[in-house]
Amino acid sequence: MPTVEQPKENSWEPRIIAFFCNWCTYTAADLAGVSRLRYAPNARIIRVMCSGRVDPQFILDAFSKGADGVLIGGCHPGDCHYMEGNYKALRRMQLLKRMMKDMGIEEKRFRLEWISASEGERVKTVINEMTDQVRALGPLGLPKKFAEWDKELESLEHEVNGKRDTIHA
């Protein structure tokens, strides 16, 4: 996944990556577009065959490459075209939320929504709500944090190597 472009100074806008199920939420997003419903342009939609096929690594990659929020949209429980894909997504995302909390990523930056193909208005509402939530949180800046963490590890490595050299001398 390519790194998301950095905005100009003083013009920060949230960058949201949205993984939408082909059969329901992506179709609802298409309906929203055809119906000319206006929603924030901050979401970049990626079509997946099923919300259950969204690997947690996709979400972590999105954050690590500059996304400020990640949205997953799938079929309503009981309506999955792949029987139980949305339940699989729900279980995975609950575990992922715990891990992201440990990484310092606020829970409001990540969202899982059930949106059927006929709910174009709901796509508009969810994207606008999420954009406002993430805008209020401010930039995540995870790539910058990674660089800082790398520097910390390098200095720790030099410190450990220095102590090892002193012991062997």
C-alpha cells in the first residue's frame, strides 16, 4: 500500500481508508454516489469481496502508511453472502482494537459498520461522522512515531553494545 501524501501546512484533513464489502457496503457507497449524496471526500474506499477477508495487517499497514482512521463496512449479521464472513470480521476487529490500544491508537480511529446495499444514506452519515471524529482527534502521525521509535531502539542498541564492550575488556 503506497504512503498517503502529506497535506500542506495548516490544511490538515483526516485521511481515512475504508474497506467495503463488495456485496453490501460498496454497493451502498455506489448508491450514495448515484443518488448524489454528499459526504466528506476524506475516505479512500477499497473494495473487498467480504469484510471477513480484511486481514488485520491491512489495517495496521494503513495506519503505518499515514492513515488517520480506518473504516470497515460489511453486510448486516445474518446477511453475509459468504455465510459468516461478517462474524469473522467482528471477532478479528475486537482483538485488533485491544492491540491498537496498546500501540496508542485511539479507538475512535477505527470503526466497523454493518451497511446493506440499500443504505446509501447510511454510508454518507458514517463517513461524515468518522471524518468529524478523526478531525477532532487530530493527526495520528504513526509514520513519524515509527521513526522516533527506531531512533530509541538504535540508541538502546548502542548503549547495550557499549556495556558489552566494557564487560569484555
